[in-house]
Amino acid sequence: MRRLYGREIAGARSGVLDIGAGTGRVTMLALADSWADVHAVEPARAMRTSLLTRLATLPAEQRDRVTVHPHPLDETALDAVADAAVCHNMIGCLPPAVRERLWSAIGRALTPDGSLFLQLPPARLPVRTVVRLLADKRVGAHVYGGVHDDVGRRLPHPHPRRLLGQDRGRRAAGAHRDVLDVARDARPARRRTGPCTDSSRCRAATTRSCWP
């Protein structure tokens, strides 16, 4: 993140605007490398929870400089609050009409000499959807993991499971993992191996693993 935006964020004087702050990678960078105030815009409650958890661990001096906005930017009424704005990994997730509103809101939120830095979305979608498993991370007796597709339309969040005794051996042999699919009302789902036969429910019918 510092390689992409570090110089621009460090040079901010009026403020830094993190649009689609997520879990706070840009926000944390801005607090560490700049003395300017930071506005983190994150409408998603799940992402905002992680962001606020990270901010709660910071010294008071840094916490006092950051404001977390729980609504889309066009609903925040921010006016000339930042000379550096960052949209990282979020523009491609927005429908065209929402993007149009966003550009106008960014123009209002930036100072006259401000600049916007964004990560451009891919020029085209992949030919087919490929579902990839995210790397497992163990925290105590639980293993956390997840799944992601190349189109970016489905982003399940990991759900912990126990990793004790005999279960370790089953996992090593390829046992299923639990995940939480926020795209389907946050209901637990089980991993299914082999080609999916229900193409009406799953966009990964041609892959070797999917989540119903």
C-alpha cells in the first residue's frame, strides 16, 4: 500500500480521504505517514467493524485525527476536507450510476488543489469464473480461510472451525471447511468438491470446487 500511495499520502496537508476504506489499510497508512486529518468512508458494517477494531488499538493522538463515515461518500456532505483522496480496489465494484454520483462527491470533498488516486478496474472480465481458495490462517484452535472468484462478484468471509485432535488428520486428508457466504444472507455453507451440477445457483459449474 505504501508503494502505491505512500508519497502522495505523506504529502497531504489538508487531509486524506479514504473512499471505501474497508478494513483500513489506507487509513492506517495515512495515520502513520501523515499529520493530516483522515476521513475513512466505509458503508459496509462488516468492513467498518474491522476498521474500528484496528483504530481502537492506536494511540489517542492518531485516533483523534480519524473520522469514520458509515455512509456512501455522496451522503456524507464532506466539503473541501482533503487534498489527497484514495479509491483502492473498490471502483470496479460499483454500478455505473453509483460511480457517477461518486465522482461528483469526490469533487466536493477535495480541496481545489487536491488529487484523486485510484486503482483502475480490469479492462475486461475473465472468460470464465475461477473459484480460488484463500490461504488458511490458524489462530489458536481455529483455522480461518475463504474463497474468492476472479470476477469479484462473490466474496465469502471466513468462518472459524475447530482444529483439535482427529479433526487435524481429516483436514490434512482434504476434509471440508466451513465458510460464511455474505452474498447469501450470511448463512453457513459447506464446500463441495467436484463439478457443480446446479448452474442456476452456482457460477462455478466448470470448476473443481464451489460453494452452494
